[in-house]
Amino acid sequence: MTTETKTQIPWDKFSEEEIQHLISMLFFNLNYHIEHLHKSDRANESGADIIVKKGKENIAIAVKIKPDNKDRTQLIDLVARRESKKIYIYIKTPTSKFINFIKKYNKKVEFWDAKKLNDFFFQKNPYFSSYIIFDNHQINDSLIEIKELLFWLLELSKDAAKKEFSPMDKESHFLLWRLKDASVVLNQTNFLIERLFEEPFNFKNKIFEEHFIRIFLNYLDTLQIKIISFKKYFLKFLEKNPQLVLNSISEHSSSSHWFFISGYNPINDISVLKNELNEAIENKKLLNILHKNIKKKRYRDIEEYEKDIAKGNDIWKAIQNKLKSLHYLGEGIEYVIDDILTQNFNDPDRLDIAKDFDDFF
């Protein structure tokens, strides 16, 4: 991955519908009213997937991954729309026939490739843009796999009767303590680094911000190695000690750390994007009601607070919040491993645990 690629949103990882939702979320945060025609009125979209409006400004937007000859009809329909501005977004280079169409209509429609779309996102909302990059790092796929594996075991444990389990062999001891080590890294390392980003950073500079993104992505690259090891060790341990794992999960199934694990939902699939947009719309409605009902002085206090928050560096805040989500997930995972330790040793803090180490080593 090149230096330039690391600061680009990975548009090619998203479907057209996901890109439409990301664009809708961006314009919503810019206080535009959103008409997501592709979702709500597909039969009458007439060349546009999204219409955004603010005041007298109205924009029709079409999104295509790789336009080809069959997509000419949609472009013609987009040109014929009444909105004052039309944008046609494509992620991959169109076919040569479609490029000729672009040349024909480039005075009536703005054509944005992935780079122009990326630049627009970072110009308008660097926090959201960098968070999309962080949430689509390969580490998120690994963490979601671990999350899904743990919740699959949680479901299995509900129906599995608690039974006696065989004592762990030496390899299982090794695997379990490697799991503990990896879970501590995911929990405590993110917690400690999160503290470094706790203080606000108010200096805004494009070169520095790109540097922050690259540094954090390099950190995620390093953390990914530990996550891959955790998954490998966990699967081996589970294969050798299935009843021990199920017993521990069953006994602690109502513990709060399962909420920590379930709360990890990166912006990398359509269901999450839909929920994010719906929640944002509902939160904005509540905020508008709040503004109408509070006294003027209190409203000015809120405005001053919002202005003060806006001074902070958006990339810095995105890193801080991503670290927070990784820390909470890591804390939940470490508790799951502690539950297994407790199940095996009865109390992981008891003094004679040293004997188990002596037997192992």
C-alpha cells in the first residue's frame, strides 16, 4: 500500500448502495435534506440515486462503480432532471464508449472520479472521512470474525449442558496464556495509547493530518499481527477444550463484557451505514426540539460549546474514538479469556496457580 493510497477512502471495497449511504451521511452532516431515491422511490429515480437540498440549492447525484455502455440511459435521464446541479460519480475508469458520453455531457453534469470524491469528503468532513478509512482497515475484518465466533459460541452455550471437562494438557496451557497475552495487548495497549490522544489537539494542517492517518494505519498494521495470532490460538484451544470454553461462556453469559463486544460495529457494511444514518436523523430531530425548548442563554452556552469542540483537530478526534472502540472490544475479549481461566483454575488469582506453571514448564 503506497503512502498516497493510505490516505484514500477505499471506495472499491463498497457496493454502490453503500457509497450512496456514505454520500447521504456526509450531506446530512452538512445540514442538507436527503432524498435517497434509490432506496425509497426506485421506480421514479430518473437518473438520480440521491437528491440533496439546502435552501435554494438542490443537487441530483448518481453513483456507479464502473459505468459502461448500458448506463448511458441513466446519464441521459440525469441530464434531463430539473435540479440546478447534477453530479455523476464513478469509482473505476468507465469503458471507452461511456467516456465518449462523458465528453458529450461534461458541461451539463459534473463528473467525479474516486479521487475527486475523496477530496470532497476530506474537505467537508475530515473526521468522518478518516474514520471510514480506519473502519475499513483489514484489522476490522479480523475483529468482526472474532466477534462473530464468540457470539456463535454464546448461542451454543445456551443449549449446551454444563459438563465436566478434561484437564488441559501442556499445549492448551501454552495456548491459553498466549490468548491472555494477545487480549491484554488489544485491551491495555489501546487504553494506554488512547490516553496520549486524550488532550485536544487544535492545530490543523493538511500535511500533519495525512501524517496522523499514516501513523495510525501503521499502528493498526502492527496490531493486526496480534489479532491474527489470537484467532489462530483461540481456534486451536477451542478444538482441544470445547467443553471448558462453553462452560465458561455459559456461566458468564449475562456479564457486561458481552455488551462491549457487541458494540463494536465499524462502518464497513450496509446494515451499519443504514443504522448510522437513521440514528443521525433521529438525533437531529431531538436536537431541534431541544433547541426550541431551551432558554436563549442556555442556547448560547451550547453554541459556544459546539464552537469550542469544532476547534479540535478532526483526524486526532477520529483516532481517539477509534482507539476507544478498540479498547472496549479488547476489554470484552480479555474478560472472555479471564472467564476461561477462572473456569479452569476456579480463581485465576489463587496462590497455587504457580503449581500449574511449574507443571507446565
